[in-house]
Amino acid sequence: LANVLPAMLDHMARGDMPNESQLRTIASASLEDQRQVWKKHKPSKADPQVSWWSVAQGLTKTRMYARDASFGDDLAQAYGIAWVEDLFAPADEDSRYTTDVEAFLGAQQEWMTNNLPRKGMLVEVNGWGQPELPKKAERVYGKPAKSDCTAMYLDRDGKVQSVHYRLPEAKKAKAKGDSGSGTDGADDAGIVSASRPDVTRKGIEMIGDLRTDALHEALARAPIEDDTLMALLVLAFAGQNVSVASGARDISYFGAASLGEHAARLFNPEGVLEFDMDELRAAVRSLLIDVLSCRENRSNSGIVARVAGDAIGADDFLANMGSEEFLSCLSRSALEASCKDTPVLPRQKVKDTRAALVEHFREGRFVHPAALFAPDRAKLSSWLTSKAATGEDNPGEHAEDPQAAEDAGGAEREDAFREAAE
């Protein structure tokens, strides 16, 4: 009450009091602001009652808190920001604030500009408070890769936020004058020798068929050591007939050019397949990281990635999902079910329950059951039955394959699988 305008106090002494919230708003304002608002809303003979709601509304100003500021004292001084203590805030928290919103946001913007990471950019927010990412950008909700970009922005509370995203691979421009014909340099250089080659094209094709049959026969019947089998599997993924949509790098590898880097580690300088078990294990882990994916996009490996993650205990590597961003994706019943085994009790409002869970799991770890790797037994059984019936994978069946069913927490599973594989 010591911060309330004396004229208002005199009126309150007559029994016309504002509620506690309105009184706090009034007492937090300067005496000059109170004087101006009181002139407009003070009682009259015709209306002796004061509209305290109108008084409090007239003194309400947007506050930007020091605890939400990313900038330091140097920028605060440069922008002329003077912090004011909130007298009604708990004593154990930083309650300093300013009502100079423009200066606060300007200092935040300058801090972001000075601390922009490599491959980072400043973006605006849309009407829903979400960042406006570049066109065709795909937001990354899990662990970002080195090639991913960062977008920094200010949310509705003036806090600095950042999200990660990735852009599709740029298509290579067609060379000028390239007609797309299959002629080679020898034809352009002039007339070459017309002598018949040792083996004709048809003969080369016959050799290819004979080699393939022999290779398949040897793979089926020849004695092969386990380490050699693992090395051959790595080599197989480096083949030019293999196409992989990787969840690790978000690139489609046709001809597996980038997957070949794992196989190259298994050769000695003379080009002979030679390796030790540590090199082989590292190559196999790197290959599996590039191939297996749980992301809900074209790179999804489906139910096999779930089985793989379950087999190697990737659940233990799932990141904390007790964040505002993930919990806002849950229904009321699912959110209240997440309170089980915690001291958090469901609130009347969903947002209050969510805020309490976010605070509880801030230093802990929460994993929603829907994100666990263990696949649904019925779907796995159906998948095994379909594969046993066909004897091979048919790309045309992908749309109806149970492994393509929608899953929750795909990005989180992907990151956990990569951590476990490493």
C-alpha cells in the first residue's frame, strides 16, 4: 500500500477496495502513471464506485524479464534498459523486468546476430508463434546432424529460441550444351579404330550372367568366416545397384556412392580386402547408422528398424521427451497418464498439467511409451507372414506393409538408434 497513490488510498479507506491482483498491478506502477489513470477513473457523485478493473487495465504494461534475456549488462546499458524489481515476486527468483519492450527486443536481436552459429539464420514467427523456415525446409526434432542448419527467433515472450532444419539436396545443373546423348569423348575426338574387341558386348553380358550365378552359388555353399561375411555385407551396400534414403544424412544414395566410404575402410593400400575386427566393427556400425531409420518420411526403414533398436537396447538412448514441444502433442488423457509415478497431479487445465510435467522433468528424463522400440507383436507377425509368403521384398507392397504404419516419436527413435549403434 505504500506504493499506492494517496488519493486512491483515501478512497480505499472508505471500503471500496480492488482485488489482490488489481492492487498488485496498481502498486507496481509509478505514482505519475497512477495519477494520470486516477484522473480518468476516479469516482464522481453520480458513480461513487470505482471500476478497479479499468484502473488496473490502464496501468498494465507488457513486462520483459531479465531472466529471459540472452544479452548481458553491456547490451543492456547500450540500449538504456533499466531493470525494475517486482516487489510481489518470490524472493528466490530473478524478478527484474523492464517495460521498454522495444529496447529489450532490440538487444535480443543484436545478441542473436552476434551469436549466430555457422549455417544459422534469423527468422520471423508466424501468427501461431512458430518460426517461418525457408521453403522446402524440413524441421529436425531429434539430434541434428553436422549438415543441418539452425534458425534463431524470438518467441512471444521475447525469449531467444532456436530450431534445427535441413534442406533437400540441390539438384546439379545440367551442363551447357549437354544434349544428354550417350556419345563418349572418343567419338568427339575423331574416328577411332574399328577393329573388333576381344569380347563383344553380348559376350560381356554373358560373362556377367555367369559371374552372378557363380557368386550366388559360392555365397550359398562355400565356407566363409564370420568376419568375412560381415565385410561382404558392408561391400554389398556399396554396390551401384543399391539405393538408400538415409535418415542420418537425409540424402538418397543411388549407386550408394557415400555408403562406399564404409567399405573403403576395409582395404589396405594395395587394394586388397584386409582389416582387423575393430575396423570391421566400426564400418558395420557406420553402415547401419546410414541405412536404418525410424523417421516419419521417405527414409523410414519401417518395422525392421524398430526390431533392431529393441535388440541393441536403443531405448536407453532416447532423449528426454518431457519438453513443452513434445508434451503439447499429447491428448489430455495421455498427458494425465504421464503423471503416473511422478509427484505431479493432473490440473484442471491441460496447459497447467503440461507446465508442471515440463518443470518436473527439466532435470530428469521422460520417455513416452509410444516411443519405445519394441514393435507391436501383431504387426510384426503380419510382416513376417507376408515376407515368408512372398519369399522376397516387393517394392509395390510398401504402401500396405505394416512396417510403413504411422509411429509416434520417429525422430527420437532415430537419434536413439544412432547413439546405440555408435
